[in-house]
Amino acid sequence: MTRPAAGPVRATAATATTAVLLTALVTALVLTVREDGYFTDPVGLFGLNAACWALFAAAVWSLRRVPARHAAALVLAGGVAVALTGLVAPPRTSTDSYRYAWDGRVQAAGISPYDHAPADPALLPYRDTWLFPTGRACGKPDLAAVSEGVCTRINRPRVHTIYPPAGELYFLLVHALSPDGARHKAFQAGGAVIAVATTLALLRVLRRRGDPRTAAYLAWCPAVAVEAVNNAHADSLAVLLSVAALGLTVRHRVRGGALLGLATAVKLLPAVLLPGALSGVRRVRDAAAVLLPAAAVLAVLYLPYVLLSHSSVLGYLAGYADEEGYQDPSAGTRYALLRLLLPDSWAVPAVVVGMLAVSAYVIRRGDPERPWSGALLVTGTAFLLTTPGYSWYALLVIALVALDGRWEWLGVAVAGAAVYLTGRVAPYACAVAYAAAALAVLCGWAARRHAAARDRPHLVPDLSPAPGEHR
């Protein structure tokens, strides 16, 4: 994000304009979150989300003219307002937080969440009418049948949990801190607190190594209100830990590596940040300073669950990978862009080769002072190659954009949201959306190269005579 000069009058006008656009964004987000159209009107819901993204883009663009000394406060205030919009309604487009609530409840009873599926009759004493409605309440499309006359808000109720141990500890903590009757509000409140904490972490890192304005890419992003707060996805906690980990890695590799291990123990996706954390590393000792603490934290967190559980602590992970088509490229919309160019059977090898090549490039050529730059390249590439259909995964990409400033990668997040909302009614949405995201990234790269070449001083040959030479 550039920093154009502005006089006092222009700066005041820019601040006022940005505040007005933020107010419009917050209003649009309230309307969007309150709209229960995921099943009944996905196209209309997509339109509301698109309006929110357009207002977000306008507000961030206007922020460029706000003086840096005022930007941090405006970013934080806007981030708080955006986060609060996610609290105005129950979860609208995802039921994952109900599994979180169930896993926390089961753990509080001294039972490993990896040992029983929610539908298991052995856990009947822990059911209530909120998570397990009965009778006429079971007619809604977002409820799953459990038995005759009984349903549940929990998705995939017949499979074991998939979440890693730090995520499970978070679910237990929220359960322990929640007052009776809090229901979905407990995890939504946790998501709002985490969202604001992530904005603060971004501002802290960017105060030393960037422009505080770019924190708005996450703080004001509609995905934060919808996915981090309203749907209360645990990905937001993994993102907070990832931002802190990359910020620490610059000067404290061991602590940064440990936090990266903790982030991976919340959701496995932050493991893709490892090449970025190793940007520019030349010595084995420096690589070990990141990798060994990350592995140690993972092992320490998994060990108690391994000892207490009678079933695999990987839960439904293998089944999920198969369900999402990661193992069968011809299924669903996985690898949509690669399958436009290559035979289906080549997709998985192409992903492996592509990720290894990008990771090697980042480790070899990356800037150790800006590990998030390489992490964005690796993570964004992974999204373009695998084309996930869940919009909350992109919270990690958005946070990396906020650190690095390359706004064009936000197209990946827009693509994920478009696919998630419209994929059921538009079969080709995935390929189209991710192709547009890839094009945006290429255009951004070309524009930056052109700007760098334009700003580079032209090389003029030195025609002055050498010492002792006469012309």
C-alpha cells in the first residue's frame, strides 16, 4: 500500500471519507450476516457478500490517503466494528462451531473427543435440545439425522472429530469459560476477541517492518466478520498464532518455530508456512532452530491425547481428505485449474512438483527479514493449485496479505467465498473464480515489475577519461 503525500485538508478529507466507507461496510455486513439465505437464496447472499467486498476495497483504497500517524487507530477502530457485526445472528453458513461446542463438552466430562462420534449412544447423557433437537425442529436443511425423531446441528455426526489437540484445548477453554445458556455466542465472542487481537499483532509487526495501513486488509475484511466471528471458525486462532510466529521468526527463530507448531496444532494448514519461516536460511542450525521447536510443540500437545484416547487422534482426517477429492482428482472441484490444463491423473503429481519448486525458491531466495512474503507466495500457490471450496481457509492468506501488502492475493479469498456460496448452483464457479484469482495475481506481479523497472535509475555509461588518459 503506497503512502502518497497529503496536506492537512486532504488528510482530514481522506480520514472522513474512509470513516464513511467503513460505516457503509459495517452496515452492509450487518445485513449480510442477518440474511439466512445459504440454502434458500445463495445467489442473493453472494450478491450481499460481493457488495461487502466492494465497500471493503473502497475503504482500504481511501485509507491510502490517511496519514500514517492516524491510520493505526482508524484500522483498529474499524477492525473492532467489523468484528462486532459477526455477533448479530447465529452462525449462518457453517455448522463447524457446533462440533467445537460438543468437543468442549465431552472433554469437560473427561472423555477423549477422538474416541466417540457425536451420534454414539454412549454419549447420550451429554446431549441437550440445543445441539440435538427433536421432533418438528428437525426439518431444517442444516440439521443431520441421528435417530428416529432426533437430529443434530453437528455436521458429520457419525464420524470422529478431525481437529488437532491445540484446537481441542481451545474448545475446552471456551466451554469452561462460558456461562450457562451461552450456546453459539461463546465461540462467536471468542472469534471477535481473536480477530481484534490479530489486528493488534499485525499493527505491532508492521510498526517496525511495514505500513500499518496494510493491517486493514485483515481487520476490515468481510471474511473476518463472516468466518472468524459469525461462523466462529477456529482458523482465526491459527491465524493469530501464525502472525505472531512469523513476526518472531525474524529475530527469535526458536520462539517463532514453537508458535508455528502451536498454530499447526490448532489447524493443520499453517504447516504450509514453514518454507516462509525458512526464507533465506543457509545453515542447518538455523533451519533446525525453527523446525525442531515446531515439531516438539506438536509432539507435546498430541502426547496426552494419544495416551488418553482409545482411537486414532487423527480422527476423520483421512476420510475428510478422501471426501474432498484430494486423493481422487476426478472427484468434485479439487485441482480445478490444473484439470483445465492437464489430465486428471497428472493433477496430484503437478501439485507436488509445483509446491516443492515454490518452497525451494522461497527457502533459497526469500527475504529473512520478511518471512511472510515467502509464506504468502507458498500459501497462495497452494490455494491456486488445490482450489479449496471452503472460504474460511483463506483467512490465513488474508493475514499474510496484511503483513506483506500484495493486495492481489486477496483474489484467492474472494474465489473461496464465491465457490462456497455458489458452488451448489453453479458447477463451474470453482474454475472460473480461481482462474480470475490467478489472473489477478499475474496482473499484480506484472504491474509491480513494471513499476520497479520504471523507478530504477537508467544506467548511463561513464564516458569520463580514466586517470592519466587524455581525450
